[in-house]
Amino acid sequence: MERPLRPAFQLHSVRESSDSLPDVIRRVGAAGFEGVEFADRFRDADPHAVADALDDSSVEPVAAHADLSTIESAVAGENDLLDRCETVGCDRLVVTRVPAWDVRSRWNVRELSYRISDLAHELDARDVDVGYRNGRTDLWPFLPDRVTEVLGASPLPRELAAYASRGLAEFRRTDRIRIPDDTGFWNLAARTTPDDLFFELDVCEVYAAGFDPAAAFDAVSGRVPTMYLRDVAPTGRFGAYEDVERGTGVVDTGHVLREAYDAGVEWVVYGNETGASPSEKVEDGAALVRQFFAEERSQTVSSAR
């Protein structure tokens, strides 16, 4: 029997819901999702009530998102994130919201890789794996070292480096099926081992950076247990994208799921950052599950080839 992709729901998408987190989990489970990915509200909710909701709805905790400093503080015993994860049975932490400056040069990425590797070694004792969710800036080319040095030493905002890098990406983009070795994404993968770091591929960010998702899957082959799926469209402004209703933007869901299946992805995490209401987002997620994750999911993916 072929291995199916499994649908999960990113709870950050419905962070504005007035329902408790356990009730949201039950609703997501009733919509057909097999897993959830935690974000902001996980830090405030009663972890025992969350664990009960997971059990009641037969939903698995796929991962928890947190910024790097929060995870480092958890390892140092300065917050209860790890205890919460243990209570609900969550064994993956995904690093998000890394400042663009941290991936703007090989030297910056080297420092980032050291921090992540140190975390991974510390978390081995807790049987927790560390992942990284990419942004589009990770896929923009490095600026020349001298330019980065000048910007780093000047009083100018460091965000200028990201804008300059985006402009360079627009000028140089010729190949959609290979991630260049002068990007933060490529270098972070090269500087870490599969034992230290997995990747949660945010495919809309890959599209927004100008690449086919196949290129990103190839760059981190065998290291992508989870994939984040939402849709975006260009705004008409220079290099800018905005979140849009699923199926109306640049993300080709069928193509992405075929690539994910071939790459060995286990969990496809649905996200929705549009202005829709929480209930509308859950229903749209349920429609995605019905369309692509029917009872015979593995056959659906295979026949879509």
C-alpha cells in the first residue's frame, strides 16, 4: 500500500477565533484534518485541556512554531514550552520569523546554523526535533561581502539589505528549477545535518521567490517531513505578494502535492492568512481535504501524475 500524504491545520490561521484552543482543535478534527500545528495560542492554553482535545478528536500534534530565541529560552529553562510539548505529545519545534539579516550572507547563515545545531543537541535529550520554515528572503541571493559589511556597520536600517537582495534576485533570475548556492536556504541546508535540522517547506514563499517547489524539495532532499500550504498572488508592486483565496494565486496545489509525495513529505499543513473569518478558513480547509485527501488519498496523488 502506498504511503499517503496527511492533512494538518496550522492553528495560527484562526488565532482570532473566540473559541478556546481545545474547541478549535475539535472543530478542525471534525473538518477532516488528522493533525494540527501549534503557534501563538499554544503558549497560553491549558496543555492538559489541549491534550484531551487531541485525544477526543483523534488529531495528532504535528509541530509547534516558535521563534528561535523562544526555543533557546525554553532550553535554558526560562519558559515552559518544552513542558507543554511533552504534555500534548508534540516532538517537533519549527523555527519561524528569522530576521532577514540572519540569512543575508554566508557569515550570518553560519552563525544561524551554529545556534540551531546547538539547540538540536540540547533537545536530543528531550526527543524533540528542530525544524526551519523558510521565507522568500532565504531564497534571494547574497549581496557582495563588502556591501553586507557596510550595511552592517552603518546606521541605515538593515532591511535595506533585504531590499537590495530582492532587486538582485529579480535581475539574476534565470533558472526556476535549481536553488543557487549563494542563498541562505542552500547554505543553511549545507551547514546542518539531517539529524540537526529538518525543513518545513513553505511553498508559497518558494513561488514568491521565483522558484518551482521541486527545486526546494531537491535542495533539502529527505529532510522535509512537513510542508506548509497556502496561496499568494503578486500585487503589482515590485516583488510583493499578498495572501489570497486558495486556488486564485500562483500556487499550483496539484503540482505541489505531487512533488511533496515524491519528496517523502508526511504532513501537508494547510494555512490561510486572508481576511476570511475563522469559520470560513476551517471550511476552506475542509474543502481542500475533500478534494485532495479523500479516503483513497494515495490513489488520488498517484492518479494526478
